[in-house]
Amino acid sequence: MINIRGPREIERIRASGRLVAEALELVGGLIVPGVTTGELDRAVEEFVRSRGAAPEFKGFRGYPAAICASVNEEVVHGIPGDRRLEEGDIVGVDVGIRKDGYVADAARTFAVGEIDEEARRLLAATERALVAGVAAVVRGAFLSDVSHAIQKAAEAAGFSVVRELAGHGVGTELHEPPEIPNFGEPGHGPVLKPGMVFALEPMVNVGAPGVETLADGWTVVTADRGRSAHFEHTIAVTVNGADVMTQSG
């Protein structure tokens, strides 16, 4: 069952979403060649706890860190550690925060120093795919309309969308119904209603869409080891469209 959130619940999710946006801004200011993914993780955890909130990922199904930091061919769920980011890398950082019982979740892929043209196009296309998905969130539309908009935007730029991972509902739990694929034909699935809250998260690959999980049980990489990017927002369905709750500014 898809939860319908009332105004008070939406505002609590929004409060968590503001912290997620601030955490990602913090990360963006720290990413330079030479920084470790573990240093990013520690900075985010310190920030989150200083705001009276909790890093939702830490301990979730045994996950050991506050953020996911996924570099180059890593799609999602990269575990932060001693890896030093290098000039030309791209790194997807995913943050989930719980405050007063409510969760918000968002991700951005950052350039480390100067990146090549293919990487720039990949990041731009993935962010456009997220924007297209958000724009498709209209009261009375079908959930698959959102999936189709994401797929169409990514593939129009010459990239592929990951099919084995998906967006999801979010609110009092990190992962709630429904699952939201980043591909599909329009006109199918649940009808969007005000009060639904989703985490939309296109994961877009340079090469083929296939992925696999490494031996750590968490890190998902592209099967062909091409680069991948990930952008995500938590949004609420309203009578006027999507309300993005993890946006800076």
C-alpha cells in the first residue's frame, strides 16, 4: 500500500530533506583531489548528529556508514573508506537523514577537479533525467509515466538506465512502496495522488545497463565497468505537481 501523508507529515519530511540538501552542499565543498571517501562520510555524520538528526543509512540492513560514496564505475552503495579521490573521477554521494521520525533521501554525482567531456555529458544527462521525472509527477498521472520520462531523457542523450535498481517511496521508513523503475512504458501502475512521497533516483550508465554487486555485498558496479552517475530527490505529489523537498535554496 502506498502511504498518503498529511500536511504535518509532509513538513517533517521536508525538515529532514533540508538537512539532506545541506549535507550534500557540505560534501560538494569538500570534494577535491586527495580527499578520502571516509573523510566525506565522517563530515556528514558529524553534521547530521549536530542537527539532532540521525544518518539513516548507518546500520540499515548492516550498512556501516552514514553515506554511500560510489566512484566512477560504482553505481550505488559504495562504502566509504581510505580511497582517495583523484582528478577526473566522478563520485555519487547518497545521503539519507531521519529527524523526528521522518526520512528524506537524495543523491548527487560530483566532479573531482576537471573531468572529461564524456563524464560531463553523463552528469548533465542524469540530472536532466531526474528533472524529467520530477516534471512528470502530476496528480492523476500514472507512476510509469515518471519511469518513462526518466528513461526517455537518459536514452536521448545516448546513455542507458540501470534496470535492476529503482526509486522508492519514503517517509517513516527509508524504503516504502512503491518501487519506481527508471524505465517503462507510460500509462501503467498506480495513479499519482496528493500526499504520496517518493525518492526518484535515475542511475545512468555510459555503456550497457547491466550491473553486478561486488564481494562486499553492497557496492554495485556496472557490468562492463563503464562509468555511472546517480541523482536523486525526495518529492511529494501535490495538486500542483511535484514538491521537491531535498533541493538547496
